Amino acid sequence: MRTLRMLTLSSLMLGFTLPAFAHTGTGWHDHDFLAGFVHPLGGIDHVLAMLAVGFWAALVGQNARFIWPLGFVAFVAVGAFFGVQGVSLPATELMIAASVAGLGLVVASGWQAPVIAGLSLSAFFGLAHGMAHGVEMPSDANGLAYGLGFLTATGLLHTCGLGLGLRANPLIGKATGLGLAVIGAGLLAGSL
């Protein structure tokens, strides 16, 4: 029953995501915590990658459950700082799509990565996501409030992924990973 509730909640969250073109706008809400909170929910690529980090961390267990999501969030903050300064990685959107495919593959494979390897992968992907958030932040936004908003949403998405992963059996884990990898491959194809 709990698994059904978690799947229902996840499905609802995915249902509320918007196409990637909805990242920024011109309304009053584009400048505060709420706008920052909604920003990562505005693209399926962000939502799936953040859920996947938590899901994978839960499957690996122990310290990974805390270190990988926190590392991702920390590097989202670092990436956002650089993004606001106008610095970005080459092909940032391609890397964000690759994060969904890559995380899907590691989940599907059942890779019990050492904590430092998973942290490195999470941090790298977090940096790309953060740079995109920083570049897309409205120029007249309250940077602190907006940033705290998207960091909070990122943490909550990781928590949802952790909750799902803690309740997943190996078969569900592999199927979820394969689904993520396929969606990620589609996102990659669309980014080329």
C-alpha cells in the first residue's frame, strides 16, 4: 500500500511538470522563493534526474543515502553561482539530458558504487543542473530567495526518490533504471 501511495505521489509530481520552455517568464512570481521552487519542476529532465539521485542512493544504502543527494544539492548551488556569473559548461542542456540517461543506467545495472564514485557523479550532474538554473534566473530576481527555492525543491525531489528507492525491490529498481535510461536517451536525441 505504501508503494502504491509513493508511486501515485510520484506520478502526480510528474504530471505537474511543464515543458522545458517554461523555465522563465515575466510575471511577479518570477522573482522570489516560489519561482525558484517551481523552476526545477518545470522540466522533466530536472525532475527525473533529481528523483534518480535519491532512488539510486536508497538502493545503494548506508552513507550514500545522505552524501549523494547532499553533494548534488551543494553542486547545484555552486553551478548556480557560476551560471549567474555567465559561466556555463559546454552543452549544458545535453549534460542535463545525459544525467537522466546516465543515472538510469547505473540504477538499471544495480551498481553498488563506492560512496566517493557516486558522489563524484552526483556532483558533476548537480553542477550542470545548477548552471542551467543560474543562467535562467531572471536578472531582477532576488537571488538568495530564488536560489533557496530551487535548492529546496531539489532536496524534496531527492527525498521523494529516496522514499521510492527504499521501497523498491531489485526488479522494480532495474525496471525504473531502464525507464529512466530510455527517457534520457530520448532527451539526448532531442538535445542534439
